[in-house]
Amino acid sequence: AWANLENILLQTSVLGIVAVGQTFLIAAGQLDLSVGTFSAYCAVLAATQVVAGRSELLAIVVVLLVGAGAGLMWGVVVTALRIPPFILTLGGLSVFQSLALVRAKNSPVPVRDSFEWLRTGDVLGLRTPIFVLFVVLVVSALVMRYTRFGRQVYAVGSAEEASYLAGLPTKRTKILVYVISSTLVAIAGL
């Protein structure tokens, strides 16, 4: 029974991590359609970093920084230029797909035994992806339920104009949910 449950959790862990990021966006009334191709780009970026001779730790840091940077870019463009998130991230979907193909030179990137600990490692008796999913779920639930930021996310998603008039930092909140989502997508890509 545990083997079946572990297999199900393992297969859904990556999608679950992405879904948590999407939850932040949806709660704030935002949208990101590029998460699938961005996750693929992050995976290719990590693999090409390792193939180029860089350490796994450096590759992870680079991917997480790229993830946060992409989220920052989406958030700033949506808030400052007022481009609808649907249009922006739909275009981003194609951009990240193209970047992944170009970076991988249109062929699979073999990483041999690199990142093996991320796939088959064991933390507190759980496989690493399952452990990461549980940590992301618990931390996100606590943030959304018990922090000022979590309440601001719900407020902005419910009534952005009323939140703005009440003095809430609506632009900053929207930017931060994009950063959180893209960083979680980068983690899923790893």
C-alpha cells in the first residue's frame, strides 16, 4: 500500500509544486500560462550547466535565480505596463519553449548521474521530490493563512481596486506572487 502511495506522490510531486505557485497567482487574480515550458527550460538550463562542467549546486542556484528573475519580469510587466497576463504569458510560453530548444541544441541533454539525489534521494524516509512537495505545501499554507502577505494576496484577488484604495501594496503583491510562482516552477524543473 505504501509503495503505491509513494509512487503516486512521486509522479505528482512536480505538478504539485507548480500547482502551489499557480494557487498564489490565482488567489491574487493573476495567471501564468508559461509554467510548463518554463519548467522545461529550467530543466534544460540545469542540465546544460552541469554538462558544461559547473557544479550541481551552482546549477541549482542559477536555475533558482533565473526562476525568480522571470517572475520578477512577468510581475513588473503586468503591473507597470498593464499588459494582460493572459497575452503576456501566452507569448512567454512560446519564448521559453524556443529558448529550451535552442539551449539544448534541439536534442536531449544527457546528465548521467548528476542530480540523481534529487530524483532518488531520501530525506526523513521520503523520496526527495515528495519531501520537497510536502515542504512547499506546508510553508505555502502557513504563508497564505497566517501572514499579512497571504491576506494581501486574497484581498488583491478579491477586489484589487478596493485593496488599493484601502492602502494595500497591490503592485508589490502581484509582483511577489509572480516571483513565488516562477521560483516554484524552477524548483519543479530541477
